[in-house]
Amino acid sequence: MSNSRRLSRPASAARAVPPRGRPARPRPSSRPGSYRLPAEVRRRRLQVGSFALVALAAIGGVVALAVTRTSSTAGYDTNPKAFVLPALTAPGKVSLTSFAGRPVIVNFFASWCTQCAAELPVFTADARALQGKVDIVEVNAEETGNGSAFADQFNLSTSVTAVARDVGGGQGDGLYQALGGNGSMPMTAFYGPDGKLITTHIGAFDASTLASAVQQAFGVSVPG
């Protein structure tokens, strides 16, 4: 009698067993038309989503940092192709575009730089000799002392075309760095009459080497 009961049990009541080697398909949820992902898949998707949120937050932080750095020199520009810097010893700004039509020499100095002190008299003498032919701009950069007093010591404001103060960067050296400065002083950049950078030079000049550099860059001879 017990055997006949087992045989008469409906086949639909038997537990389905998937074929060997094939994983069982996920069971649908009780809600009509819905499908619940396996737990492992849900866990992986959650990890991917969390990683994406972290990445977006990091990108947002980088963008915010870039904006902060840009706004720190608002009103000025350390782009070598079109720099605009604050004047060092007087109110106003010093911009590359204001010298359009004439060659420009941009010489960087700092009060702690002994070689700068040695070459500045050469630049002031050449600035007077080349007046109307070549503009010479002195830029105080990477200053740790009193750049204004140092500039006054060499009468820069009355000798050269303009005296400016570098901004931005890690230590007031945004333009200096943009032109390839690596911490060594002095450094000099030579611009053509069209405002395009011709070359840069790291190290001090004496009267002979500066005259040679001016002749080579601009085809202009230094009188005397």
C-alpha cells in the first residue's frame, strides 16, 4: 500500500534537478514580471558603483584644486606667451604685449643670488645703451628677502624698461617655472619683436657674453 502511494505521487511535486554541469537558473521573485539578480552579481555591481563614486569625487577634488590655484593669481598671468605681472617698485602692471614691436629681454633675479648682483650692472648699462632698440625687463622671482630694496640698490627702476614681481608657482616663480626655471639663478629669456620666445639662458652674463647673446638673438649690436 505504501509503495502504491509513492508511485501515485504527482510528477509535478518532484523537485527539479538541473542537468549535471549546468548551474541552476535564478529563481524569480514572487512579484509578477520581476527578476532578482543573484547575490554575487548584486555584490559586484555595488562594488563597481562605489568605485565610480570615489573616482568622481577624486576628479572633482582635482578640478577644485586647479580652480583654486588659478584664482590665486587673479588679475595676472604667468603664461610665457602673454605674461602680465605686478610692478615691483611702483603701482601698475608689466605685460609682454606692451612691448610689441621691439625685442624684449626678461632677466630674473633674487636678492639672495650673488651672481644676480654681479650681472645686474651689465644689464642696466646695456638697457641705457639699447634704449629704443631693445627693452629690458627685470623680474624678481623666488624671493626670500627684500626684492624691492635689492632692486633699488642697482637703480633698476630708472635704468631698465620695467621691473616686475613674479607671482604664482611655489614661491613667487610662476613665470620663471613656466620658462623652464629649475631653481638656479639668474635666468634670462629673449623675446622677438613679435612676442615669441626665442631662447632662454640659465647663468650669469658679463658684458661680452650679453652683447654676443643680444647680437645672436636680435641681430642688434650693443653700442660701446
